[in-house]
Amino acid sequence: MCRWLAYLGDPIRLDKLLYTAEDAFVGQSLHSRQSTHPVNGDGSGLGWYSCGPQPGLFRTTRPAWNSGNLRDLSDQLESHLFFAHVRATSGTAIQESNCHPFRYRDRLFQHNGVIQGYDKLKKPMDMAVRDDLYPLMEGSTDTERLFYLALTFGLLEDVGGGLSRMVRFVEETASNLGIDNPITMTAAVGAPNGIHAVRYSSDGESPTLYHSHDLHSLRVADGDVETLPDACVLLLSEPLDDVPSHWQEVPESSLLTVTTDHVDSTPFPLE
Amino acid sequence: MCRWLAYLGDPIRLDKLLYTAEDAFVGQSLHSRQSTHPVNGDGSGLGWYSCGPQPGLFRTTRPAWNSGNLRDLSDQLESHLFFAHVRATSGTAIQESNCHPFRYRDRLFQHNGVIQGYDKLKKPMDMAVRDDLYPLMEGSTDTERLFYLALTFGLLEDVGGGLSRMVRFVEETASNLGIDNPITMTAAVGAPNGIHAVRYSSDGESPTLYHSHDLHSLRVADGDVETLPDACVLLLSEPLDDVPSHWQEVPESSLLTVTTDHVDSTPFPLE
Amino acid sequence: MCRWLAYLGDPIRLDKLLYTAEDAFVGQSLHSRQSTHPVNGDGSGLGWYSCGPQPGLFRTTRPAWNSGNLRDLSDQLESHLFFAHVRATSGTAIQESNCHPFRYRDRLFQHNGVIQGYDKLKKPMDMAVRDDLYPLMEGSTDTERLFYLALTFGLLEDVGGGLSRMVRFVEETASNLGIDNPITMTAAVGAPNGIHAVRYSSDGESPTLYHSHDLHSLRVADGDVETLPDACVLLLSEPLDDVPSHWQEVPESSLLTVTTDHVDSTPFPLE
Amino acid sequence: MCRWLAYLGDPIRLDKLLYTAEDAFVGQSLHSRQSTHPVNGDGSGLGWYSCGPQPGLFRTTRPAWNSGNLRDLSDQLESHLFFAHVRATSGTAIQESNCHPFRYRDRLFQHNGVIQGYDKLKKPMDMAVRDDLYPLMEGSTDTERLFYLALTFGLLEDVGGGLSRMVRFVEETASNLGIDNPITMTAAVGAPNGIHAVRYSSDGESPTLYHSHDLHSLRVADGDVETLPDACVLLLSEPLDDVPSHWQEVPESSLLTVTTDHVDSTPFPLE
């Protein structure tokens, strides 16, 4: 069911979070501790903001634990805002176009969860995607469709609104098809100036989602600590170290808005 | 723009056509002589009928000329009816789910050509695919949609009819969107008992398509000849040797029905 | 540290052992129960004997659990003698040439284990490979070198002798370099007429290895049973179902010689 | 037989040379004009120097023309010194560890050419690699061995000397084995402060190699020009545009030493 991580703060090298930390993110591709799927080896991906008009994107069908390119890029890339994702497929094909994060213009999107009854929902979901956006969908995942539906429903101008309308659409469509509790979701939306994260499931039992709390360092593999920048916020499926005070759980049915200045939480979906 | 080959006859080992012949099929992935794209290195695939309920399928994003697995499988597999395809993408992603042949139950489908204006046509084409077939589409190619539209329009029971209705649908839809001459196509449909091949383009200028004529042997790389079974028919984008009497061009706007007994040609599309 | 399986008997379709059984082999790539590495997702491979002069070979860097090609080939291929392997790398690169089984002429070789101190042993091991065999080594694994050393030491004519001399060479060379207990090994050698399997480690603590005992059926995922041919022997790292009477552990330091008629066990290494 | 490119100068985004220019480097993977192999689709790679102790490395078995990751990285990465390579194999396996550039500490190495009689030369070449360097060789190419031999012969301290001794060793060893004219080579060695390039073949007929001459802009696909930094030197297998005054051929049997200040040429091999 995937694991994901998002960072916003002063620029850091990606490997600090992906490889060095005690429960480093890439390790969660091999032995996640809080997922229904301990192994997330169906692909991996990075999205990172730097100077260009678009964030960079690297996606591979290789499990994160054995991708030399992922390791090397993480050693090289520094960013103030980046996403990382390791995938456990819920049935769709293993291909780069099905790896997260997904990118549209200067936005990124990644997801942990599943759409129940996706086989029946896929067509009506596809049909509701705006015509000009439709040909941009390259893969076959439910996640990509959630993203493009949210874009259809105005995500670019209003992230919370776009996501909320997407959720209602999927739930109503599912209900009409006799499918209960279609959505399981933690997700992150990236933009040049900040991150939104959402934790919501139709049955109120979402996968885990945390944000960092007063985080100045991470415990690393040998018990040492690795210093992090003063300004830094992490959003993530499961903690990177075993220091409880570092992590706060994101409540069910909530939307976090994260900028360099603050982390706000509002109920989700929006009215 | 791809090259493909289909064989029906007494069982032979696949490598006789794929590797051994003078202008062996796999060589056409590197230096096709009759395609607008001399290089067809965006993936390759095999489909072969044997004893099981379904034909076997092997697809790889690797160029055919450098795939060790393709070479080994060709050396091992014998079949009385098989398809082979090398891909030159017209823009869609490089992934196994976009390689040909495509398979639905006991049918195979492969294609050389393109759909003009696919960006605008993709959504209406998708919408027209029958609801129960829709979730089975795994890739993003125009080819896969042509196949699933033909299935929607009855290909299982009536190959010529299904393909004809598919062509008319695409051309009408394109016309409504102001797109001229949408279809360029040579294609093959495989079934346990035979092959259909079609050569049709909206502008009457299709890629090349040949069928073998009285073929008992193929010239091989060193000038020798390789004997073929008495019963054998090949359908293919371009010849496997430089012996003109071996090959007959399939006329424009025609549908070939090939069984072990005969090769019939009818005008296409059907009325 | 890998899992492997070898079959000899009346021809069966590979998927019976790879996918259908209760603890089917491919499942061991995701959650092996008896390995130090529960996840064996660094590649997979098949080798199968049929009519040709060489066994067929299919190797992929994809984890077995998500390889569509592996699934399809297993559904299609029938063989009286085949090998299957899922890999957990001990450090060498993820590439097809590092996946098992390895093939030399009509022989196959696969391995579970590791060579301690391989960094120091690699060069002397390579140097001892016979000159004409040397350029045939395509990968960088310790396993491939064990195979080519055994070939150098006469495996083609005398499997037990070749393997024994290989073991002694590696242990002596390691001893000279101050490396203790270099070899951890269960391995299988395939030939057209039978299989040899060896369980030996320098410290006497080998990974698990079993052979089937009076096996006429396998328990499958839903509690049903799947019938196997009368003549059938399996050699494997861990059982395919949870019926203890089906499986016998292969003793430490022993070599099994398996033909269609009998299974013999001798101490290993040979004097 | 490959194509390669190396850049030194003020930082630029990699895509200016790889994608934008009239005869952009990535296009040479599909239709090189000056190579014996017009198609170089057996893998590709990038190496780029930035702030870290090591240059970054990205290598893929995908043909450059269809690698989305290569495109994206080229759009994102800026560097003052980078290498790019597209591969046409001379027989060794298709795997990331066989793609160029190769990296050792803060050095990069890439090559166009072949070693004649490599099957016989591989073992003596391997045996001459220094013991501590030996386990670092991950692939099976002749190129990687040329690099590690040059490292063995002192390349780190003296690039020209290391390369010269490597050439003499290979030629002497070949001569002893009755192999004529073993080496065909253009190659580049990267270090944080500059690039060395060599053009040398045993028979005096090397593949092409150019360096830029007074280059301030490149012609791009639509006839426009793209401005380059004032300080910039390119070394490359074939020109990126069709403006003859931009490019000077590197003479046979010469070694170029390129820093931000100057380009020196000396005869090669060194005495």
C-alpha cells in the first residue's frame, strides 16, 4: 500500500532522509513497520523542487532498496521541497508511469491507499477528467486518476477544494455502483511554495500519517544523530526514527497546509 | 512505426523467422528497410499459441536486437501460430503494457500505424469501450484502444465486422473533431484456428504488408537456405529475404482471412 | 540469500510449483519463512529442459512476485526438469547476468548462500577459472564463479568431483587470505538426465534444503490439493506446503544425485 | 561503437547539449552520422560534477532517445563539468554496470571503441588490475578494464602516463597472443578540475573526436541559436551542429588536457 515522505524547509540533501536515518525511508521499501504491506518493492520515485519551472522527477520500477540510480541521485540532489515514494501495487501494472509522484506543471502528487472497486470505478472516474487533461494521464493507477480528478475540480487554485470535490465525486459514483467505502487515502500535493497533505478514508480508518514536531535532528543507524536545518517539516507515512517526540500523528479526516512559516490543520473534506 | 510478423502453419521454432533469415525479423528492429522508422527499438513482444486455453505472451521494453530473453525464448519455443512485434512509439510511454501483441482471452492483436489526433481522440475512444472490457486496458497506446473497440464492436464473433465498425467509429469521431485521415493501419488478429490481417488507412496510403507466396524456404544470412514446413503462411510488414517471388503485397483496403487451408482476401472495411 | 527449486519427473506446467501451491515458490520471493532474508526481490530466473540441445533460460531483474513475463511463461511452459530461483543479493549488482540459474552448454547451476570475504577472494577465484571458460562469465556474482570453478575442476564429467574440488580450492584460498568459513551453500546442478544438489557450508550451518518424499500432491492456497505426476522429485530451499510428510531435510555436508529412478545421498565433499 | 560528449565551462543545464542543439547528443543515439554504428541504443549514462566529493552518476539500459528519466535529469541538472554517453555494445551484456561513464572516486571515464580479441585479452587484462581495485569492477566491458588498468598504472596522479602505460600493456599482451591492432579508442577522463581526452588506435584509424573551437552558441533544431557561456569547451565524438567553424578534429594519437584556462595537445602515448 506504499509509503511516502515529503519535506519542506531549508535545502538538504535527499539522502539524509532516504538513507541515513535510523528507519530511513528506503528501508521502508523492504520492511515497513506500519503498513499492511511490509514490502513496498513495486517501484519508487522522487520529485524535487529547485530553480526550474517544473519540479524534477525520477521514477523507476526498481525496488528502492536496490536502485543504484536512486541512491546516487539522493546523494547528489539538494532541495528545499521534495517528495519520495515507494510503491506496493494494488493490482495495476509495474511501469514507470504507475510510480509516484505524479507531476502536472509545477505540482506533484503522491498517495498511499487504494480505491475499492476500482475496476468498476475506473471508467466513470476517467470520463470525469477534463478533456484537456485527459491525454496527459499516462498510467493506469487509481492514484493518477485521483490527481487528475482533483485537477479537474480546481486543485490548481484551491487544493483543499479540489481534493474535497474529488472525494465527493468518487464516493457518490461508488455509491451509485453499490460500492461501499471506496477511498483509502493519505496523500500529498506539492507546489513551489508549500505542501498540502490529506488523511482521509471513507470508512474513517486511514493508513498512518505523521508530521514532524520540533525536529532538529534524526537518530541514525549507529545511534548517532544527524542534524537537520532549523526550518524543516516532514510529512510521512511512518517515522524515520524511534523517537516519539519527533512525530505527531495527523488526525483522520484532516488537511494540513504546510508552508515554511506554519502548519495548519483543517477538517477534511471541506464543506 | 513498428514492424510485425505472424505465422500459421506446421509448428516451427520461432528463431527461424526471428533470427536466422537473411532479413530476419529482429534485424528489422535495428534497420528496417521499408518503414518510415528504420529503428524500432521501443520494445518488442511475442505471442504464441500452443496447448493452453490462452496464447503465451512475452513483452519487453528492451529493443529486440539486444534482448537476451527474446533470443532464448525464440530458440526454445515452437508453435504453429505466433505473432512477433517490434515497436517504434508514436509518443506513448515505454512500458510492457504498451508493447504488442495485446491479448484478450484467446485472441492476439498487433498493429503498425498511428492514429492522427490521438490526443483528442483518446477520450471518446475510451468512452466507447464496453464497460466490462474497460478495466482490462492496461496501457496507453492507440493500438490497445483499437483492439478493445473492435472487441466492443463484436470482434470475437466476427473479426471483419468488428474491425470495420471500429474503423468507422474512429473515422466518424475524428471527423466530428475536425481530424482528417485518422487511421493508418496494418494489423493482425490471432485466434487458435487462424489469423486475420488488415491493411487499411483513411488516406489510402498504408504501411507495407505482405503475405508469403508458395514459401518453402528462406534465404539465410550466409546465402544458404532454411527449409520451412510445407504448410506455412507468413503475414508481415516487410520481407524476411530478398527473393521477390516469396512475397506478395497485400492490397490496400483489404482483409485477409488465413487458415491452414486457404488465404482469402476481401475488401475492407466490410459493408 | 535466495530461494531455489528444482524439479525432475514427468512433465508438468511450471506454474503448479511456482504459483499454485499453498506456499508457492513465487510467494517465497515476497515472504520466505525459512531464509535469513524474507524478501528475495533482487531478480528471478527459470531454466527448463525440453527438446533442444540447451535448456531454455529466462532471467529478469524484476522481483518474481511482480513479473508478468514470469507468470506467463510459467503458465505456458511444461518441462520434465526445471530450475527456478529468486534472488536476494549479497552485494553484487542487480542485472540479468547476476540472476540464477546460470547456464553452460546443457548444464544449469543455481545457489543459495554467500562467499564470505568475496571482495578478497574474487580475483584468485577468477584467476583459477580455465582460460577458455573465462570470457563466458558475464556477471559479477560469487555464484557464477563457483559454477565456473566447478566446471574448471571437471564438473562436466564428474559433478561431485568438480564441486568438491571447487570447495577445497575456495577454502584453501580463503585460509591463505585469513578468511574463515568462506562457503555457505545449497546448490543445484542440472543436466539433461538428472539433477545434483549439494548442501554444504564451511561452518556446518547451511541454509535449509529439502527434497520431496513420496509426493503425489500439493496443498494449494484454498485448502484443495493439486495432483502431481507419479514420477516427480522436488529439491528446494523451503517447502511448498505445510504438510511435513511431504518433505525431508537434506543433511549437512551431503550430495544428492537425483534421476528419474532414484535419489542417492553421499557425504560431501568427496574424498 | 558509442558516442560520447564532455563539457567543461561555466555551469549550464545539460539539456542544452543533450536535447536542444541541431544535432543534439541524444539524437545521436538514434541516428549518429559519423559512427560505424548509426544506432547507439544499448544504454546511456550521465556523470556530472557539482559540490559533493564525487560526481553524480546516472546509468540506464534504456536507449537515450526514449528514457524519460534521462530527459528529466537533463532538464534539471546544471553542471560546470559533465559527461554523457550513448552505448552500442560490442558484445557484452546490456546492464547498467556496462554503461558509461564509469566512476572511481572523483574520476569519470567513458570510451568509444573496442578491444579486438577481447575474449582472449579479458583474463590477462583482469589479472593486471591492482588487487585493491579488482573487486570494484562491476561489469564485463572492455572499457571498464581499460579504466581500471589505467588506474592501476597511475592514472590518479598522472592521467597521460596512466593511459599510456595501459595502452602499452594491452598492445604487448595482445601481441603475445597473436592479436593485431587491439585498441580502438577515443576516451575521456574527468576530474573535478578538468578533462583529459585521448584519441588513439593501434592501427592509427580512430573513431572521430572533436573539440569545440571558439564556441559561443549552438544552432538549434529550428534554425535559431542557443547562447552558450563565454567559458565553455566541448569534447565529443561528433558535432552538435552543422557549423564547421565550431568544431576542430582532434588529431590521431594525441592527448588533450582541458582546463577552464586552456586546451593543450600532446602526442600520445607519452614516451
